[in-house]
Amino acid sequence: MTRRSLIVGTGAYLPAKVVTNDDLARQMDTTDEWIQQRTGIRQRHVAAEGELTSHLAAKASEKALAQAGLKAADVDLIVLATTTPDETFPATATRVQAMLGITRGAAFDVQAVCAGFVYALAVADNFIKAGQAETALVIGAETFTRILDWNDRGTAVLFGDGAGAVVLKAAYGDRGVLSTHLHSDGRGHDALYVDGGPSSTGKVGVVKMQGKEVFRHAVSKLAQVIQEALDANGMKSEQIDWLVPHQANRRIIDGMADKFGLSKEKVVVTVDRHANTSAASVPLALDEAVGDGRIRPGQVVVLEAIGGGLAWGAALVRM
Ligand code: ACO
């Protein structure tokens, strides 16, 4: 029997404050119509002053653990994907560990920007498959609005804050994470990066993006990695019950659905309400569709994401 990582709980947390496109249009030269047409985004959640990535992450994790019917003490691994850590160090995962009252196992951050959750899931899955962990919390959490340039309408309208988490538990059978597929290509640096950091400027910096370039890569690389995941499992796209894509842009999401012949009913979309929450977007969408009963045990789900690096990946999961 194959040892796999079964998703036994999901959880999410969104900050209370909602900022609509019209709210942004009062601050900068943009319109609700432009944002909706180009991206599908209607609104985004924005963390309150003093509300940090670790706070969002801990709240999502508590919900995921409650849904799994597990206690924090059961967790022996925390992998947190974030681009917006509370501090340069220590890892935000260790802050979440302390907030949850966990005192054993390992906790660390993974940095793969918007692909972060898929990367974190792959890392935790490999720990579990290797027998080095039994119960893992995998979190994507961001306060991405803190690294935006509010004078750049080309990026400021695209992002939001939030957190999502899943609990993985070692199990033997045909359900669980079937495979993960990660890629990166550092030549894509200039397409999407933050112009600062501890080693370069000593300042945090803000997001810089060549939108058209990112769009072009997203469509081709996501299609490739989804196909790779299907091929690795000897599956055809007809066997996909749900696509849970990174929520960057409605046009990229629709492009993936069309490419694989998936009807709109099989694609989980939250970008309209959450905008792009970077590493949090996939687990937020997954939690929504598990929570409202769309995604059910035994179904085949594809998770995919791409972001700065460039870094991208996909996971095929039997829930
Ligand atoms: N409101 C109004 N006008 C705007 C805005 C705005 N918020 N932003 C840009 N414009 C203007 C530009 O100035 C430009 O005007 P001009 O023609 O007078 O020069 C015009 O709109 C077109 O700008 P483009 O950048 O060419 O617009 P495009 O059609 O490429 O859409 C977008 C931009 C939405 C960013 C698109 O390129 C995109 O979605 N790219 C993918 C990027 C992405 O999703 N990034 C997220 C992070 S990476 C990831 O998660 C995958």
C-alpha cells in the first residue's frame, strides 16, 4: 500500500476590510470596468493595521485543524508559503507554531511567491511520504497589499490579503496527493519581482511587473505543468473533477479551463472577491469549494499556480 498525504482538513481566513474597485478608483486613475474586464476582480480584502501574515495564517490553521478534528499537538510539521513574512527572520511559520501552542516538530517558510502553496504542499507531501512527518499543516498566507506601489495602477489593483491552510495526514490507500510537479526559471526575474530586500537595498521594496510578459508565460507554463501531472498519473483531462487554479486573473483561469476542455462548473473561481492573494489563493479557493460541498471525498482535483521567479507547479490530488 502506498503511503500518501491525505487532505483531512481545510481552513481559510480573510481580513474583515473589503476594498472594492470603486474604492480604488477614488484613489487612483482606474475604473471598476477596466479592472473587471482585464482581470475579473471586483474587490479584495486588506489586512488591518497590526494584522500580520502570521495572524492570518494562525486563524486559517485553527479552522483547518478544527475541520480535521485534530489538535494542534498532533501537528509535527508546518510549512508556510509566503512572500510577505512578518519579519526577515525568524520564519513566520515559527510564529504560527507558537501561536498554535505547538512545541514539537519543524516549522519553516517556503518562498515561491504565487506558486508558494503548491511548493509548500510538495515539500510537506515529500516529508510525509518519506516517513519524516505524520501530520502537516500547509499554509499559504500573505499581506501582499503591504508590498504594493499604490502609485502604480498596473499592479495596485491586482492583489489582496488572506490565508488558507490544509492539514495533511499520512494514510495508506489511493486517496491523497497523487503527485506534485515543480518548475522554476530564474531568467524570468524581470517579469515580476520586488525592488528591494535585506541583501540588496536593505528596504522591503515594492512589486514591479511586466503584466503582458507574465500573462504569456502563465498561459503556456500552466498548461504544460497540468498536462505533466495528468501524464504522470496516466489520466486524461476528462478525469479531472475540479480545477483549483491560482487566482491571478480570470482570463488566465478561463484559458486553462478551455485548454483542458473543462466546463466552467468544474473550475473554482474566487479571484472576483479575493483578487490575487499570491500563496494564499489556491488554499483559499480549495477551502471554499470543500466548505460549500462542491469538492467531495474521492474526487480528482488539480491545483496549479505560477508567479515570480518565475516559479510554477501543479499537484494532482484525490480528495
Ligand atoms: N486602470 C486603468 N488603466 C490601466 C490600469 C488600471 N488599473 N492599469 C494599466 N492601465 C492602462 C495602461 O496604462 C495602458 O494604457 P495605455 O494603453 O494608455 O498605455 C493600458 O491600460 C493597457 O495596459 P496593459 O498593461 O497593456 O494591459 P493588459 O491588457 O496587459 O492588462 C494586466 C494588464 C491585467 C496586468 C494583464 O497583463 C495581466 O493580467 N497580466 C498577468 C499578470 C498577473 O496576473 N500578475 C499577477 C502576479 S503573477 C501571477 O500571479 C500569475
